[in-house]
Amino acid sequence: MLVRIYEENPNPKAIREVVDCLRKGGVIIYPTDTVYGIGALLKSKKGVKKIYDLKSRESKKPLAVLCANIEQV
């Protein structure tokens, strides 16, 4: 499923769809300053496993965790 969310005019329905996908263990692709990232909820074992599978990454290798602020760390 492709859902686009635009920074200038975010669609609340699209945001709900993405949040629902994440809560069900799905993954998202999002732009960064340099490349696209693959994301899932940190507490979602299913989502994190999907990232490892998509990247063909060994489970012993860590993934980056993004936090909005120091309280989330």
C-alpha cells in the first residue's frame, strides 16, 4: 500500500493509516536528508523482524533507533 503524507498539508486520514500499519507490525519507508529510511515501532517484534528480513541483515547486527528527544531515550 502506498500512502503519501505531505509536510505542507498532512492528511489526517493518511496519518491514521500509517499509524494503524505500524501498530499492526508493518514497516514504513520515509525520506531523510540523504537517503530513505525503513521504520517500524521499536516495541514491535514483527516490524523489527521485517526490517531485518528486508535488509537481509544478520539479527546480531544492531539497527539505528531514532528518538525525538532525550526523554524518549
